[in-house]
Amino acid sequence: MPQRRTDEIVATLEDMIIMREFGDGERLDEIKLATRFDVSRTPIREALQKLETSGLVRHVPRRGVFVHQPGPIELVMLFEAMSELEAACGRLAATRISDETLGHLGAANAKCHAAIEANDVGRYYDENERFHHLIYGASGNTYLEESAKRLHMRLRPFRRIQLQVRGRLNQSMAEHEAILTALAEGDSERAARELRGHVSVQGDKFHHLLATLQPAAE
């Protein structure tokens, strides 16, 4: 089974879980899921393993795989940690980033803009992810980079879903431009500040995120 199909199943299951189509603590049946997606159980197992990495499911030995719905407090703490990790990466990257990586960041940003023009949220997220991962690498700190990537993976479905809020894509794009400028100018504190604000879901951003998740939960 091509990896692309497994990734499609992962994305669909992520959306189903965070939109509350599966309840917190609900057991996910491999056979039923395989039938639903018209695949063998192998890609379903692979998809569930990826979901476990993101924290959306938990595997209980000899019992199965169960949905884990993070609550508002947990989400706040996760995004708070993510914003600080991104700020640290940006602070270091501002003085360590190479011209080549700046070029790659610019290219990723241009593709983000093209995705907005095409109204393609999925493609925007893919290029947005590449944009952030380039910054993690540019920090020059392997431990920080790996920590940021792990938490980014855990928050992936929530970062992706908030892009569906009206106006968020253009706002995100403007924030990218500010981050790129700070990095190009070698301004460590501004790069950290822009990345922290870009990732943080405090205040209005968090209310928008909860509102996006709320309808299916009622």
C-alpha cells in the first residue's frame, strides 16, 4: 500500500477525532476501519501508530487503541510549550541561518502564497510545515530541533484545523513574512517574538480554535 494512502487515512482520522466523530476513550476497531477505508489492516495499523505519535490515540496492550481527546487546558499547555520552542529556534536561527536556507525559506513561503491563491488549505499546511522545519534546522541545535519536531507532530492536526478559520491563512502568511524579515536581518529577539506570536493560541486564536472544534461536539 503506497505511503500516500496511509497518510490520507491518517489525515482523515485526525479530522474525525478532533471534530468529535469519535468520542474520548472510544476504541478504534482495525477491522471496521479497514472496511471503511477499503484497505487491508496493515495501513490501518500504520495510521494508528502515527496517530499515537501525535497523542490522539493511546495503545493499551491486549486491549486495543483508544481515542484521546485533549481538553482545553492540555491544548493551552501544548501550544504554550510549542510557542516557546519555536521562539528559541528562531532566536538561534537568526544568527546561524545560511543564505541557502534563507533561500529555501523564501521558496517555501512563495509556495504557501500560491496555496492561498489556489484556496488549498492542505497544500498550505504542507509548505507551512516545511517552513517551520527549516527554522528548526537552522537553529543549529539538534536537541532543540528534534524536540520542536516531536511537539510539532503532536500538534499537527490542531495547527492544520485552525487554518480553516476564516481569514487565518492570510494572517498566517503575513506572520511568515515578518518572521522571514527578522531572520534575514539577523534580529534574534524579533525572530523569537514573531514566532512565539505566530504559534501561540492564547486569547482570540484559542477561542477561534475551540469554536472550530465545538459544533461536532454538541
